[in-house]
Amino acid sequence: MKKMYQKLRVKKKMHLEMKQEIACDRVEANEHGTDGNSTLNDSSGESDFGFVEEVDSSDSEQDIGHVSSDNEEPCLSLKEKIIDWSTKNKLTRSCLDELLVVLKSEGLQVPKDARTLLQTPKTVNSEEKCGGRYIYYGIKNGLVKILHGLSPCTLNNLQNIYLNINIDGVPLFKSSGKQFWLILCSFEKFPPFIISLYLGNSKPSSLHEFLDDFLSELEEIIRQGVRFEDKTFQVEMRAFIYDAPARAFLKQVKGHTGYFSCERCLRDLRRIIV
């Protein structure tokens, strides 16, 4: 407190001395016929407001910098939170559009349209493979997306990941042979995700090419595990799930409706009607 009072006294003393000097300058200016008001205004501006202006300018620059940094980071994190929330809850585009309009009316820096926010690609990069178009998304990418949405408590309790793999074909139209062949993966109670996707007029022409990427990555993550947030999760196979046509295709045997299609039969016998 004493130091503060001493500083105030020094400032008052300096202020009085400056006023006396200004008064002397005014008298001298009047004696010599010069404009005393201009001298008074210039000197008073330097004495009364010079220190204040310097402090205010520095403070304003700090405030502006602080506000801009605060405005940039939360906007980015807010967008990411909205994207994650809308994806998890499977919001329709119209519902998300209405939410963005409300947020924008409250002054938040968000786009007006859901397509701009989600940055939904209009085209998908695919390659020519197995006689059709082929896309490989990956096992690890799908697992990391699921782990990213789990709570810290669930992540701590999770030690091993047991995979369920499903391979199946899906016809698109009755009038043509176009069909999807998908490799899907799931674990625990979480929804399945796509590992790879094939589109063609028939089944993949080469089973080896169709399964090559999947089997290579599966072998790698079983050997090394999946690393996420400084923790390695061991990966093990739990089950391969597919119906009879897919099973016959994967094992390269006759379909279940074909002649002599039983894999367990050793001899082809003729039917005898008695």
C-alpha cells in the first residue's frame, strides 16, 4: 500500500510540474505572438494522454490476440464435436441443417449446410480389380473409429478385441447381375463396419485378389495388435460368419444345391428307387 501511495504522489508531482511548464510555454508564446493553443494542445496530449494511449494500445493488442485465438480453436473443436455427434446418432441431413441454422443465429461460426460441415465426398476412389470396382477401407481404420468413440472407462476395461468376420454377396437389381460383395467386421456389441467392397456384374473373378488385402492386414494386426492412445489391444479371431452360397464361393466348392455338393461325402452313389 505504501509503495502504491508513493507512486501516486510521484505521478501527481510530475503532473503539476508539467502543468507549470505548459503555463510558462503559453506565456512565452503570447509574448512572442505565437499560437499558444497549439502548443498547449500538443504538449497536453503528450503529457496527459501519452502514457494512457501506450498502455491502452498494448492492452488492446493483447485482447485482440487473445480473442482471435479463442475464436479459432473452439470453432474447430465445435465442428468436430457436431460431426461426431451427428454421425453417432445418425442424424438426417435436414435435421442437421436446422441445427446449424440455430447455432449460426446464436453467433457461432458454423456452415449453413450439413454437406459443407461433413465434407461429404461426391466421388469415391476405387480401383479396377477382380473384374469390377474394388475399395479397401481396412480393419484397423474401422477399429480405431470405434475406439475413438468409447469412454475412458470402457477403454481401460477393454483388453482384447475378438473379431467376427462376415463375407456376403448382395444383388442390387433383379434385371441385371450387378452385385456387391462385402467383407464386414464387428466385435463386442458395436455395429459392424466395412473392410472392403466389390462391385461387379458377377462374383469376384479372382478369390485371391479379393481376399489378399484383408488377409495381409488381418495377419499383421493379430501379430502386432492395434495401438490406440498409448495402449495396445491384442486382436484375435472369434468367428467367420457367412451363408451357404458365400461359404461355397470362399471354399471354391459346389453350391449347396449342386449335384454331389456335399463336402463330407467320399463316394458318388447312384440313387436307386425300389
